[in-house]
Amino acid sequence: MENVIYPKMVMEALETVTYAGTKKNVVESGMVADTPAVSAPQKDGDAWKVKVVLEFPRDTDPFLKSTVKAVEAAIKYHCGKEVEVEIETEFKSKPRPEVGEMLPGVKNIIAVSSGKGGVGKSTVSANLAIALARLGYKVGLLDTDIFGPSMPKMFNVEDERPYAVKKDGRDLICPIEKYGVKLLSIGFFVSPTTATLWRGGMATSALKQLIADADWGELDYFILDTPPGTSDIHLTLLQTLPITGAVIVSTPQQVALADARKGIDMYRNDKVNVPILGLIENMAWFTPAELPENKYYIFGKEGCKQLAEEMQVPLLAQIPLVQSICDNGDAGTPAALSSETATGLAFINLAQSVVTVVNRRNKEKPATKIVGMNK
């Protein structure tokens, strides 16, 4: 008489298979999603059929293939080598969305860039995000400067630690919310006093995680505070996100303007084609607190204005060099929080200008395409 196969026999077979991820068998590890299904032969010559559903932690589990093969071999050994075995795999955590499907709830992605460091790009990014939020928009801000993150300090949230939330079958990082802005930075996950000594691949991997594995939700504007220059980080952003447009920050100084041209060229490259929304002239002039009507052009006069005319892009704002902007940034209370001061009003006006140029860009130009990767 032919051997009869019962689900209990299959479970006993599964108890002999060790899952390397836990060093326990697949039953003890809670990986058997349901009672094994057993089907008797329907006619002579047919074989018994066994179906097992295994649940792995994630789709990239390094032990997946070896575990599936071991389970199949164990069932055939204990229940008969003629048994037809079907193994279905499920995952506790759903896979990361594909490139092009990330941030489905985000309407506009704005890259704030500068060809040169030290021109106040992060200060502009923080104040622009806060000003947009004060205008009533849903705003997210990602500090993409992996090696020199500054947003936690600027928002006075250096001691905050994002936590994970379970959403749609995935474990997602919940951004820190402050001043109406959703904020993430690698600075939340590394020591502020220790240098981040990472190779390029580690940095870009961390950046992708902050983008794709975070619960950004519905946003009108997603601001990217990019590092200075043109680097792996910029290329990763261009290959990961359809950037609506770029805003270039520079001082009026000729050295800074030369680097700003390189930043503009990067986005205007034929393979990139990200629209330049406009230029922001930061530290346009110095106004001492005791002489509020006076303007001292320390770094040159209207250099960005001239560059904007040359490049045929709007000059979105001229932000003065004022001690309070620096002090507020260090204190974690950016100037845009108050529209009663001249600097606060300047950032509110900047936000309104950005809204205007983004709306115009979306009406006149097609959506930006993600830059393809060379294989």
C-alpha cells in the first residue's frame, strides 16, 4: 500500500531544516506561514503534492535560495522522493519601490545647490523650507550632505532620533517634524563629533535609504539640501528622483560665481536636463545692526544678478549678510520663522518666488526624467 502523507509529516520534515539567519529550524523561526497543503494522487501514475509557504524577513535575504533547496530536499527525504514539492515565498517586509516609483505623494522636488562651499546653501535650504511651510504648503527637507550634515543643528533637533513605523508591509523611518517641516539627515544617525569616513558606495546607499525607506507621505515641496560641488551624491539624486528644478545659491564673489556656473552646467547637461528655477544671491551686502539703512558690498555687487541675466534665469532673491541670520541658524531658530524682520521677510518673499517659478515650469515644461545609469 502506498504511503499516505499528512501535514504533520511535512512539518516534522521542516523541523530538520535549519535557517542560517536564526540558527533554528524553519518551524521554530516562525517561517512556515500556514499549515502545509497536501494533495493525494487523483489517478494512477500521479504523485502526492505538497505545498509549503515560507515567510522570510525580506526579499533580499541572503539565505533564501539555500533554505528553499534544503526544505525541498527534506520533504522528499522524509515523505518520498516522488513527491512533487511546491514552495512559495512571502516576505515580512515589502521590497523598496523601484526607481521612478519612489515618493509617489510628492508633487515637486527642488534641489538647492551651489558649486562652492561656504555660500550659505544650507541656511537658504532651511529657511526656504520653513517659509514654504509658513505659506501653508506641506514640506519635506532632506539633508543630502552625508559627510557634513547641518540640518539637525539648524532646526535645534540634534538630540532627536527618528523611529521606525510599520506601513504597507514595510518598516519606514519616520522623519522628525519641526516648524512644520518633515526633516531627515544622516546627522540623526551618526555622532556629531565624529567624522563620517565612508566610501562613495556607503554614502549613496545611506542616501537612498533616507529617500526610499522613509515615510515622507504627501508633500507639496520636497527640498534637497545638496552638498557643494558636483559629486556622487548629485549623480545618485539625479538617478533616483525626477527633480522638478534646481535653485543655485552663490555669493556675488567672482570665485563663487565661477563655481555656480559649473553647478548650472551640471543640471543643464544634455543627459540631465533639470530646469534651473533661478539663482539666489546670498550675502549680497552687509548691513550692520546699528546702521540698518547702510549696505556694504563686501563680496562684490550684484554678481548673481549679472550671472542670472547671462544664463537667462530668474534672480529669485538677494539675501543680505546679517548677523542675526548666523545667530538664528546656530540657535536652531531660522530667520524665516519671523516675517516681522527684514531677513525673515526676505525668505518669505523667496518662497513665494519659488512657488511662482515652479508653477510656471510645470505649465510650460514636461516632467523631468530620471537620469539613466550606464551599464
